[in-house]
Amino acid sequence: MSMTNKLDEIKNLTSDLLKQYPSETNAFMNFMNKAEGGPILDMRIKELINVALAVAAQCEWCIALHVKHALDAGATRDEVMSAGFMAVVMHGGPALMYLIPLRKALDEFETGK
């Protein structure tokens, strides 16, 4: 499955959840928007942190979403890979394997810049 397909799955899930569970979903979305909206760190740095957390959490959907957002926010391939390696430092071998979808996301989304 392509990383773009993973982004589509996220959109479909979010849309369905907003219809079926609006209170819970809106509460999460509001929290996420507030947490990501703080002025101290710029969006590029926040998305690089999210990339590292996504790799450590071993979530391919999160990796797809945050690699795309990091690139859109101006991060370079090397910065995204460096964030991925920070997850490996903290999470070890399993996180290293999730550099596979990280690289797939970079390869797929860099061409669409």
C-alpha cells in the first residue's frame, strides 16, 4: 500500500468518526490543534518531533502523515531521516525497521513537492 493510500485511510477514518462519534472526535481534534498551535516551536520542528514519535510508536499511518507534513513545512530529507534516527536511539531495533516506511514516505512525497 502506498503512503498516499495511508493518508486517504486517515481522511476516511476521520470523516467516519466525525459522523459517528462527533463529541469524542472533535475533542481530540481540538486538543491536537491547540497542542500543535503553540508559538514556541515552528511547525517544521513540531513535525520532525512527530516523525520521531511516529517511528517510535511504529505507526505507518502516523509516519505517512507526519513525513508529508514535515516536508510541507520545509523539512529536508536529511532532517526527516535524522528525526527517524532519534527514534531509533530511544526505541532500538524495532524503530530501525520503521525507517522502511519512513523512507517510502519520503520517496513518495518528495516527488510531489
